[in-house]
Amino acid sequence: MLRLAVATAAETFERMREPLAARDIEVGHVETEERTIPLDASPFGDYDVGFVYPSRIMEGGVADAMLDVPWVNDREAILRSRNKADVLARLGRAGVPVPETVAVSNPASDADLTAAFERFDAPVVVKPNSTTRGVGVTTAHDLDSFLGVVDYLDLVHDYRAVGDRSFLVQEFLPDAADYRVMVVDGEYVGAVRRSLPDDARERGRWKHNVHRGADADGLDLPADLRDLAERAADVLDIPYLGVDLLVTDERAVVNETNARPTIDAATKYEEGFWDDLAALIRATADR
């Protein structure tokens, strides 16, 4: 039986153990965070392959050295997907539609910030370049509000230990449908539409992150949107990828990607999902 190292104990770990065991892949938890790790001997045990590289890159380096296994999504894939500006630049240059976006390397002058804001019709979306789950994402409806948001970012970025001092200014698509599309080894395997409950929208909320209370409902995604997600995964060369699409009546764009996506309930995937994932894990182990 193949042994798979999984560096998370959350939903993904619990949901994958039984289906993969039925396909002769034993899933084990590799705990890399919030613990002590002696460096003279590995505390992790023996594995044949890793699932996705740990989210904390420093601790991940220790686990990677001790495990000495290939990863389905390796360190490079995690870093590439985490850098939103990198993703959008790569996709845009490859002809994959993305939202109009300006990357800001802080600190920037008021003149440059004003010019960035004025490229868009207000409101604009302001988001950190390397956070997930919608953390720190906000809108600014006028120039003073936008510069005020940047002031707060300046305070955060003033700490020398902050590694990423960049953020994005992006067009706002208020009426767009929000889809998370899963791609495994270049092939579409399922999608959900993320939406807010009516009462949340009535209170003025607009972010569709599930971790912020949005619902995620499985659906039969149209072929053109499947193709768009597969194109994004191909350009980024990431084998196991969540692709976030924003879709309006006029256009569809790739908004973000996630190389550490949570595995959802089985009913939200196409038939054969677990077979496809198992095949990818085995192919990675054979590299």
C-alpha cells in the first residue's frame, strides 16, 4: 500500500482517508505546525509521496528535508498560487481572462496610488497579495477612502518582519457569480457556486468565502467555464488546483487560485474524482 503524507488535519484529511484507502493509498497526518521538531531524527515516519507542501514554508522545508518525498503540489506550486499578482500576470500574458488589476509594492507615492485608483470605476477592491479566505480584502468607494486603507497597510508593512509588502487594486464585479472549480492533473473534476445567504447580502456583505459564512452548492458547470479553469491550471502547471471564477453576463475571469484547496463533500465532484486523485498521487510517487 502506498503511504501518503498529508500536512493538514482539517476537512481534507478526514475526507480523503477512507476513499483513498479503498484505492490502496494509506493517508497519514504529518504535523508540521505549532510543535517542536528535533532536527537530528525525523519524527514523521516513512512515506512514499506527499500531498500538498505545508502552508508554513519554513516548517515545510524541515518536513520536506526529513520526508524526502515528491509532492503532488510542491513548494514552487504553493508559492506560485499564493502570489495573486504572479498568478494574474502569468494568466493574463497567456491570454486567460483575468480582472483588471494593479499590483502595488509598498510604500508607493500618493501620485502613483491616485493614478492606480483612477484607472477604475469606483468602487475598487483592495486585497493583500498573499492571504487566503478573504482575509484583509475590502472595497474603497472614493479616493480618500482608498488612501486611508493604504495608510493602514503602511502601518502593517512598516514591521520589518513582514515579508510581503505588496497588495492589489482590482476592478469590482458586484453582480458576478462566484465559482470554485477543481482541476486534477489538468482535468475538470467538479465545481461549486459560492453565494451569501439573503440576510447577509441585505446587511451589505459581498465576499463569498465559505470560511466567512457563504454557502457552496455543487452544480453542473458549463463547458466553457470548465475549459477556462483547465487553461488556468495548465498555464500555472499546478496538478491539484482550485480555480476561482467570477462570471457576469458579459465575461468570465479567473480571479484567484488555490494550490491547497479543501476537498469538499463527495457529492460536489464528478464521478471518478477519487480515481483521478489516486492516479495523480501514484504518478507523483513514481516520479
